Amino acid sequence: MISVFASDLHLSGTTPEKINLFEAFVGHAAKRVDALFILGDLFEVWLGDDDDNSANALIISALKGFSDVGGKLFVMHGNRDFLLGEDFAEATGATLLPDWHVVQLADQRTLLTHGDLLCTKDVQYQAFRKHVRNPETQSAFLALPLAARRDVAANMRSGTQASMLEKDEFIMDVEQSTVDHIMQEHNVARMIHGHTHRPATHNIETNGETRERIVLGDWYEDECSVIVSNDHGLKRMSASCFLRS
């Protein structure tokens, strides 16, 4: 079985070249792979399943094309698109995954997550996350007219950027003790996540056992990397390289 993992694509109408790449990437994946996992932040922002942004329609169409030919599509909420709902899932043929999801890859139990829940040093963000993930908060926001939601998102985005400039780099990375705890809790020796935009593979020694943490790259950069898994193991490659495979 061949699976492909991507995260933090942050697609929007302001980056049409990335949408073009994504359409080509998904079209090629439909011919080559069995399952596509998008581990959060597919969109730069998602204001609700009624968002009629024309760029979003292109992305949804590409994903539906993948599902229509029999590919299994799995999408996880990120910190930018946590309002993805059942209408989106139905339109794309996707299965929406929970924050923690275990899959079997090349005979290895592997935990998938977006990654923001691992950044526990960022207490301010974790409090904000808890607030916006509250069903009552989400219902109140989605009840607003779409234009009002866009204004709220624009103001929030400005505040988030200013806040990030004030934070030390280590605060916005994962907390190792949290990683250890979560991997033990889910009984896995491998984890794949995104969110931090720090693509790397970390081998961790814990109590004489080696655990592997694989961080997906983002699509802000030209590399636009993905992870491809088959029976022989996992391989990191750029989306452009994947298109040539």
C-alpha cells in the first residue's frame, strides 16, 4: 500500500501557483497512491463550510477527483482550518480524522497528529486553542454572516502575527516530555506531524527504546515536501519530485 502525507499547505487565492501545484500533485496521486493524508492547515483559513471563496472550490474539486477514482482521502484539522465540517467531507469524499490517529505503516504503528497539541510550552496558544475549539464558540462564530467572519479572521490574523514576533523560537516548537507522554499513551514508536514548519526526522532514545518523530514541511517554501510510505519504508521528497515519480 502506498500512502502520501502532507501538512501545512496553507493554500489560498493569494498563492495561485501553489494551488496549481496542488491540483497537479493530487491528480498524479490519484494514479499512483492508495491513500492521501493531509494533517492540518490545508487551507490558509477556513471560515466554515459555506465559504464560497473561488480558490477553495478549486481545492475541493481536486480532492473530489482523487476520491472519485477510488483513493482514500483523510484530512485532519489544523490550527487554520479547524472549522472544516461534514459538508466539506461530503464534497471531497474525505474522512475527517481526530487530533490523534494511529495507522499501520510498513508494519509500524504510527501516530498522526497536526502537531499544535505538542507545543505545550506555548501556554497562551493552548488557552486560545481550547477556546476556539469549544463547540459553543464555534456555533456562535458560524452564525455570523460570512462577511463578518472574514473581518474577524483578518483582525485575528494580524494579532497572531504580532504575537508570534514576541515569542521565543523554543516556545513554538514541540515539548519533548509531551511527545514522550503521547507516544507512550498511544503505544507507538513513530509519530508524524506538521505545524512547526521544521521538517526533520528525530530519533529519540527513551528508556532504552528508540522512537522516531517525523516532521512534515510546509508549502510556503518552494520545496513543498511530502512523505511517501510504501512496503519498503518512508521517504521524504518535494511535491515536484513526486510529480516526476
